[in-house]
Amino acid sequence: MSQEPDTPDTSDTSLRERLIDAGVELVLTEGTAALGLREIARRAGVSHGAPRRYFPTHHSLLSAIARRGFADLGARVAATTERTTTEEATAPRARLDALARTYVGYALERRGMFELMFRHDLLDSEKNAPRGGGSGARLRESTLPMFGLFTGLVAHCRADEGTPPDVAAAALWANLHGIAQLWTSESLPLALGSPAPEILDRLVTAALDAHLGPVNP
């Protein structure tokens, strides 16, 4: 692939987006280990020094790539929420079930991106953010709307008031996240003796049952 010279007439916005696009494609096809600056620049067709013009650090470019993932996951969660909310007969438990499967499904479908999104050691978190920048903290907050949905639905599903809904929702989220990671790493299919989708389906159901307890009518 030929490299474009870093000339002033090159659109900063379009080149910046091309670098992010190249990173998204790379993480989806080859995983987080492939996200080097030189390889991203090569995929985008620019010189290896070009990314520094738009992203002051490697972490800031990785954060921009991860932000695409958070936006994608957020859109899927919103679509699931809209679909289940408009169905009047959908109980809170069924809505939470749909959200759980959307989350785990995203992790399996976009494995490399899902890993990057929660690798805050690679992103612009507090320790890596440039001085004066707060983008890392905001990036971490990208999952808060989803967590709020989980918490509200958990509150409607649990009869036991001993555990606060946000704590129960956090435990459920951690369980689902762990299932997703252990499934994509093939640890759970190995332990359970099968990679069949119905096994994964049962795991998600078991997690919901374990954390929700009796369901409110």
C-alpha cells in the first residue's frame, strides 16, 4: 500500500478517521496485540510518524479506537432496550435477559474490540492521560448508562431487599463479563466439554438465576 505524504492539504478529520478505521479493522481481525502505531499507520496508508500529528500518545489512539467499540455496544444496548420496552408484555426479567445476551453476544462477535475496551492499562485512563486531558475518565464512564439500565431492571426483579440493586447489578455484570471472557478464551468450553451455543445460553441463564433470586410478578 502506498503511503500518502503528510501534506497540509490532507484533511485532518478524514486522516484522523482513517487511522481510527484502520485500528478498528486491525483489532477486530488480529486482536489488541497487533495495535502498534506503525502497523496502524501502514494500514491507513500514511507514514509511521503521521499518527503523532493527531494523537499525542499511543494510548490516545487506542482510546479513540475503543471509543468506537463503546459507541457500538451502546447502540446495541439501546436497540435492545427500545425493542423490549415497546413490547408491553415484556417483563423486567425478560428485558434484563435480552440485555445480558446482547452484552455477551457483543463480546463474542467483537472479541478483539471487547478486550481493548476494558484494557484501561492501554487506554487514556488517569495514569496514561496527557496533562490537562480528562478523556480517559469519560471513556471509562461509557458503560454507566448500561449499568444504570441493569440496576433499574434488577431492582424490579429482586424480591430480596438485603442487597442494594446496584451491588446486585454489579455482581451480575461481573459474572456476565467473566462468562464472555472465559468463553472466548475457550476455558469454559473446555471445562464443560462443549463449545455448543446452547451451553453458553445455559450459562447466561444460570448467571441471571443466581443473581436475581425470586422474580417479582
